Amino acid sequence: MFMQRPRSQATLSENLKQVLLKEDKTSVSVADILHAVGDKGFGLLFVVLSLPSALPVPAPGYSTPFGIIIALLGIQLIAGKREPVLPKRACKLSLKYSSAEKMLTKASWFFQKVEPFIHPRFNWLRSRGGEAFMGILLTLMAGLMILPIPLTNTAPAMVIFLIGCGLSEDDGLFVLGACVLGALATCLYTVVLYYFVLYGVEGVFYLKDKLIEFLKTLT
């Protein structure tokens, strides 16, 4: 029922490039990603699966299915799983190669820039409590990412992306920073849900316009 990844010693950016070296350049499946992550396991999977919603790359329709997979992986962290496993049905989900290439190229470039500055520290991440905490936070962010409310996928997806970066390199300090952003994203969602319940989709767009106006006053 489950597929499990092989082990590899490649770096984050190298693992991402491996996904792009497929001979079949029509699509990239979750199974392809799972086999490319190597020892970075949970962290890199969170990074890649959050990319369609976290980065400004046109790839609509992935927030819900990928959010569900991220929630499943978060639950595995809570349960104390040491390696990520996914059902075969989830592994069959795929991205168009053109979209995957754009996203993974951006992520590879990002890792090449930040890898010298992200390194193992604050090793609470690998404690049982630390992994459970990360799993709870990631599951919460995945739930927010799944909600069918317009303009609200990016914030939780970006938090998942940053947490994945920190987990990939056992950088507890980096993950703590991402947790702060997660708290802010949760507050933002609370406000968005309030406006959505009271005013519907129009309320969300009104809130977006007000936020843009506020940001303009800061620049």
C-alpha cells in the first residue's frame, strides 16, 4: 500500500535537480519527488509540495491535494515516524513538467543561496516533543492551505516551505523563525475567516485591498 523513498547523501539543491533529470518530460509525479528527496525526507517533501502555493508560479489546483498529503506527513511526524511514506494513490498525483520545472528551478536557486547559512543547530527538532510540535503546526498549516477561500493559500504554504527548509538541515533556529510566521499566518486566517463568514468572497477581496493600501503606506 505504501511507497518508501531510497536513501541518498545529495544536498537539497542536488536532490531537486534530480527531479528535473527525468527522461519523460511530460509530468513529475509525487512518486518521482519521493524518490528524489534522499535523506532530507520529510523536510524536502514539505518544501516541494508547498511550492505550487508558496511561490508566484501559475500552478492552480494543487493546494487541496498537496495540502492533504502535507497533512498526512504531519500526522506521521506526530506519530513518530522516522521516514515519510505515502499511499500509492497519492504518489500518482503529478505536476505538468513545465510547471514543475519552473518551481523546482526556483527552489534549487533558493537553496544554493541559503544552504551556506542554514546548518544544524538547536537540535530540539529531532527530539520526540520537537517532532510532534512540528507535526501539529504543519498539519494546522496544511488545513489552512486546503480551505477553499480565495487568496489565502500562499501564507500557510510559505510557512510550510520555510519549516521544510529548516527540517531538511536540522536548523532549529530557522524553524523557530518559521513558527513565528506560522503564528502570524494563523492570525491572518482568523481575520480572513471572520470577513468570509460575515461578507463572503467580497469580504476577502475587500480585506485584500485594505492590506495592499496599508503596505503602500509603509513604502
